[in-house]
Amino acid sequence: MKQVHLAAHFPGVNNTTVWADPRSRSQIDFQSFVDLARTAERGKFDFFFLAEGLRLRELKGRIHDLDVVGRPESLTVLAALAAVTERLGLAATVNATFNEPYELARRLATLDHLSAGRAAWNVVTTSDAFTGENFRRGGYLDRSERYTRAQEFVRLSRELWDSWRPDAVLADQESGRFLRPGYVSAVSHRGRHFTVEGRFNVPRSPQGHPVIIQAGDSDEGREFAAANADVIFSRHGTLEGRAFYADVKRRLAAYGRQPHQLKIMPAATFALGDTDAEAAERAHGAGTGQALRPVGAQHPHRAGRDAVPHAGGGRRPRVERGGQEAGGRPPRHPVRRRPGGGGGRAAGAPAGHRGRRAADHHHHARP
């Protein structure tokens, strides 16, 4: 039996969310994030995941109005959530195409400090010019170049995080010495995309490095994940994804890694009801965009405090036993409420929706 690690994805605004339901909450009000994060933590979820949107999507000059409602910046929200949660991992999607390593390494290390070692980074890239129009550089990167930049970005970020030894801070009041001599190294990096000369100014964080997540499905994305990631977020949600699983796992050996060092976590959306028919109706409504009351549960993995050492330095989540790993299109699972269940509100459900429990124990499943 394999343990399944679960993550709650804040649903944002799209055709599967319940924004049209009069009981739904704001997509940007902080209390909405607090309610879902605390529900996930109470339900034994491993981490809370936020996606990122750097632009408003458009088609032939027409803006998708669902994007206009607000896409808050992930790390700011998660830093605030660190103060109102205790064990829930906090995973931010941050773009490696339109950010800079030194600044982002500082922000991620800071989140790891504030959360006592619960930070995770979902590394994404983009090559489209429409997003690039929001940035000075523009969208000039070819598709083949975006992972080259991401690879250097992650490598340089790790150099910065590793430049502080874990016991570098002495803070000896009697001698007046704050740092141990030689325990903070200068970083000298000159690469194709980045040049950094200097010293990192954030002490080594509890995990050392945040958990690295990746979600690309292209050949370049799979290779990047095999080289760098602890977790893959996969769109494959059925057993037809076994070919994807096998392909990614076989790539690990080229980087001196073992199969258990990379977890493949499929997406899944659950609709809960008091009966099979009610759950199936809600699942259908979620797929067609009707304002029913679907519940979101996605991407198993942990970025919490229960960590173990790993070969790359720092700390890593305790995920050796793995989660469900499969492939195909993410299914919608109608789930009938267990007899005797009650109270609580399912993660992702509108405020006031009672009688549906997200999870009060760890779930187990076979791939």
C-alpha cells in the first residue's frame, strides 16, 4: 500500500470554479485563502499550491474576462499564510523566464524562514510574446531557449542558497561577532543568461533549498524535471499515463538520481455529494462550467516540516514511500459522502456549504 500525498490548489477563476454561485467567496480576498489553507491543514493535506498568471489571456484581441477578477502574487499570499498555518507546505508558482535568480532566491529563502521550512517552488517558463509585452525585455525567448534559462536559473539559485553554511550565524554577544569567518562564500557566476558577483544576504533557511516542483510535459520539460525537480505536477490522471511515468523515471539515471527521488503527482478533481447521483451531477456540472459545487483536490506532495537530508544539501520532504503516480487526462471523481460523516466544509467548496468533509485522515490508493 502506498501513501497518497495531497495538495489543495486554490481554484482561481476558470470554467471549473464556482464563481457564479452566490455563496462563493472572493478570489483575491485574503480570508478566502485563509479558509482554504486551514481547511486543507485540518484535513491532513500536505501542502497548499498557488498557480501564477503574469498576463491576461486573449484570443484574437479579446481578453478572457475570467482573468480580470484578480491574480494575486503567490509568494506574498503564502508569506501571510505562514502566520496562520503550522504544518501545511506552501508552494508558489514563479516564472523562471521573467524573474531574476538573486531576487527570487531571496524571496524563497525568506518564505522558508517565515514558515519554518515549508516553502516549495513550482518552476514554470513561458515563451509567448503576449506575456513578454508586460516586461521590458519582451517575449523574445524561443521555446527551445526557455528551459536553458530555467536550468541556469535553478542552478544559480542553489549556488546562492548553498553559499551560507548551516552554522554560519554565531551571534556571540560577548565577542561581538555575528558570523563565523569563512562560513559565507562569495558567489561568482557568469553564464549565458545571468551574471552574479557578490554575497547572498539571507542566511541558510531551514530546508536549505525549497522543494522544487515542475509541471512541463514537453520533452524539454521532462528532461528539466529529471535533472532538477523533486516533484512533477502531471496532467496525466489515469493509468494511460504509465508511459509518461516510465519515460520520466528512466531519465533520472543520467543525472545520478534514483527513481524514488522524483515523485510524479497527477491532478484530480473531486465532486462530493450525499449520494452517488448527487456527486455525479456535481462532477458533470464542474466539467461544463455550471455553478454547482465542485471540490478541488490536486497534486499530492509535502513541503512541510517532516523532512530528511538529501544528497544535494539542505532538507527535503519525507516522501520516500511515494504517492499515487499515474497518467492521462485528470479525471473528475464523483465521491459519495461516507455514512456518519458530517460537519466541516470540503476544501474548495463555497462558504456555508456544510455536511461535506474534505479529509480527516490520510488517504491511500494504488497507482
